[in-house]
Amino acid sequence: MMRLMVEKVGSGLHPSEVVVSVKTVSGSQRLIVSQRSLVENSISVGFPIGESQDATLVELPRETQSGAWRVWVPKDQLFEEERMRA
């Protein structure tokens, strides 16, 4: 399992939600996630769907504000979940 680095940018409509920003190869995307899914400024994105030389295609846990579920992110924004626990 992989985790994606995000930046918290605000509160969601519900007290249990937060708005986060994801750095993608084409700019940043915002999405609303559960506060519980945000751990050390990262969210779980499962396993990569595709890869290019310097980017990885991931599926987000929720739709972004622009309607995207899958985004290309720089490889340095991803890390294995085990690394987080160590």
C-alpha cells in the first residue's frame, strides 16, 4: 500500500472532514477526506495504477473538486505505508 503526501488547507462541511491539496504533475488538486484518513500529512492511495519516468498514476480515495478520481503525481510525493510506521 502507498501513501500520498498532502497539505491540509481547510475544514470540510462536516466536522469530521478536512480539505487537502495534492501536488500533481499538472498543478494542485483539492479534495475532501475524512480527518481519520489524514495521517502525518498523507492519505492512503493503495497501489499505483500506472507509471512514467518521473510520475505515478494513483486513484484517490475521494473525487477532487474538479471531478478527477485518478491523478498523475510526482514519484517523490509517494511512499510505502510501512515506512510511515517505522
